[in-house]
Amino acid sequence: MSFLDELQSFIDDTGDRLHAIKDPALILQGAKDAALYKESAIRIHDEILSEEKELKWYGESGHIITLDQERQQVCEDVKDFLLKLDW
């Protein structure tokens, strides 16, 4: 159980530090995922201070979107996001 306590502490600590993220961010979320994860995606998007940020939803995907039905679209969206950044 100590591992689960440590994991929860890590999650809480990370959530408390979202305001420190200022780099470009692409948040991807499967619409068929559990409500808790959907809320987390919205929180991450709303609390990070990145000027360049997007929250993309995948209506036919669950938790592991890189292996789900829309995995090809996920790859395209990540590629497009990275290509539009000013490196």
C-alpha cells in the first residue's frame, strides 16, 4: 500500500505545480475514458500557463488513445502540433 500512497502523493504534488508549466502543451483525451481522467485533462489545460496549448478530444477512444481506434489521428495531431511550434 505504501506504493499507492507514494503514487497519490506524486499525483497531488504534480497537480499543485501545473502553474509552473509554461512550455507548449498538447493535451489529448479519449472521450470514452473515465470521468476522472476527463476532469484531469480539463484541469491540466486550464491550469498550465502555456501560451501555446490545446486540448483535443477523441470521441471513439478510451484511456490508451495511442492504441485505440483513433491512434492514427493521434499521431497526425501530435505531428501537426510539433510542426507548428517555433523551434
